[in-house]
Amino acid sequence: MSIVKDMSLAPSGRQKIEWVRAFMPALSGIEARFEKEQPFAGLRIAVSVHLEAKTANLGLVLKKGGAEVYLTGCNPLSTQDDVAAAVAELGVETFGIHGVTPEQYEDLLVETLKSHPHIVIDDGGDLIQLLDGRCREYADCLIGGCEETTTGIHRLQARQREGRLPCPMMAVNDAKAKHYYDNKYGTGQSVMDGIMHTTNLIIAGKTVVVAGYGWCGSGIALRAKGMGADVIVTEVDPFKALDATMNGFRVMPMAQAAPLGDLFITATGCKDVITAEHFAAMKDNALLCNAGHFDCEVDVAWLEGNCTRRTERRANIVGYTLPNGRTLNVIADGRLVNLAAGNGHPAEIMDMSFAVQALAAEWLVKHRAELEVKLYDIPEEIDYQIGVTKLAALGLAIDELTEEQKAYLSGWQV
């Protein structure tokens, strides 16, 4: 039995789902094949991804492939209640309510895992965390799983080093069809969209500090620069810092950037990126937000415990007045700004990412008899297939190597 806030919200959610489906052609092609071939017949799939329209579409595609799908969110603030109601109405067991407490959020994950899934599709690693802890009893049917994010991959790599993987896992985040586009262009656009929608402030002319210059941070910096911001990048990796410099951005430590920034965006996947020492140096009315998976990059707990006044200044913006009299504005409680305060990545981007998820899940089922308990890369043929399919959907064509060129590239003679 689904657990959602209000089933009467379903019409609005269904409208959102129908809209994004029109812009996800790669996934639509996979859906048509899945409906004929039924690769998941008799199998249960648990999905923990941000519960909004594109994720709902993924759930429906897996269902068309014969799976019993159990869907939940991966962040307490990113679930959209109308979408949860709609996808439940469409026959997917759904466990998601916006704004739940951390304890309630975990309970919803547990409800999802009570299905004894054969496949898990994770975003951040929370399902795997539970299957190796509180929910071990529900791991008895596991074939394998797929992980969506950089943060989740880091957690899986740590588990693999310690021999704590509960099942074979696919590194979906590391596929070219995912991180080349989702992490850079999806994050860049959706983060700026979430900030602008929530604040109703201009980006042009502001000093924007981007913490982290990986795939996500570089996309954010690119979009902020394109909108007229003066962008500063902070980094811990010398090569990424050099990359940012050669792309025209100022690079400095966060301590130096703190008094300069009007808007701070973290995208590191690490903790304690912006802390008390930085807060003390910031301008009055500086804006802070996070684009990393977990809410530990900006030390909101310190602000909660040390402010002299806490004010809800707009929907999804809390102002913390410090003892020095300055007020710092935190968007979406320091959680994922593009999802907790926005609609997430564009549909065309998630079309590719979720195509990887769908095909990776199918690959696990096909190869179940030979799998080892380890972290697998996405097979090159899956990546390539999605790239070709997406190009065709966009009406684009590329050159092909001749046999002579292939021989040249594979040989050593000039």
C-alpha cells in the first residue's frame, strides 16, 4: 500500500509526468522494447531517487518491462507530493511525502525495502546503507543495484575497500552518458534555476563563489559566468584549480572568498566546506546554498545554534542574524538547491541518465549468474547505444571511421 500525502493531488502530478515524457525520447524507445521483451518479469525493483516527474517516468518504464516497482525519494525535501500521488495512482507502489523528518524519511526507505527487491536503484547510497544494516533481512533476493550519484559512488568505493558491499553494483554515475551531461549541464542549469526561482534576485553583477570544480561545480560556474556573475572558485585539487583558472575564473581558498561573495554554492560532496570562520567574514545578506547530495557542506547546525535571530524571509529561505549584526540567508536548509527549491535537471538531461539506469538494471538481470560482489563500470556498449540514440532523437548525425582509419588508430606504424 502506497504512502503519500494526498491522492487528490494526482491530476497535477500526472500532468507533470506527461510533460516530461514528451521530452525523454531515449527512455521512450527503451520502454517500447521493454514492453515487448519483459526483461523484469517476476522481479521487484526498489527505486530511491528524487521523487519528481522524471523519476516517476523511470518507474513507469521499469513497470512496463514487467517489474513490480517500489518507489521512494532520496531526500526529505525533494519529493513532490503531487507526483508521488500520480505515480501511485498509475500502479507503482510509492512511499514519499515532502518535508518529513529524517526519521520518517528512513521509515519510508524501509517500507520500500520490505518488498525484498531483486534490484535496487539508489541515489546517494541510502538503500544500500540500510540493506547492510537495519534492513539486512530484506536483502535475501538481491541480484544487484545501480548508483546514480558521485556521492553514492564514493560510499560504494569505501564499502568495497572494506568488503561491505551487499551485492554487485553498477556505477551509473561514471557512465559518459550520465556525468558528461547530467552532472555538468543538468546541474549547472537546475542549480541556477532553483536559486533564481527561490530568491527572485539577479545573478548579473554578483560575486558568486562556487566551492568545488568537478563536473557539477564546473557546470555551475559556467552558467553563473554566462549570466553575468563574477565567479570565484574554491578547490582542494590543484589540477581542478588550474582548470578553473584557465577557464577564466578566480581561484582562492574559501577564507579569502568569504568576505567577497554575494552568493555561495557548494558542490564538493564533502562536509564542512563553509563553517563558522567563513560565516563571520561574510557580507550582510549573503546567500548560501548547496548543490551536493547531503546537507553537510554548509554548517547550518552552527547557524541554528549561534544565531541571535532566525527568520523565514521567503519560502525556502531562512535568515540567520549573527552576533556581529549581519544576516546570512540559507536556501532550502542547505539541502540540494536544485531539487529542494526547484524542479531538478531538465527532462532531456535525465532522459540520458535514466536510460543508463534502465539498461544497467537489465544488464544485471541478464548477467546475474556470473556477477561478483563488486562495483562494475557501465559496459561501453550501453554507453555508446545511449549516445547514438540521443543523437538520432535530436536529428543529429556524426561521421564514422573508415576501416583504414580504424586500422591506423589501432596500429603503431604511421
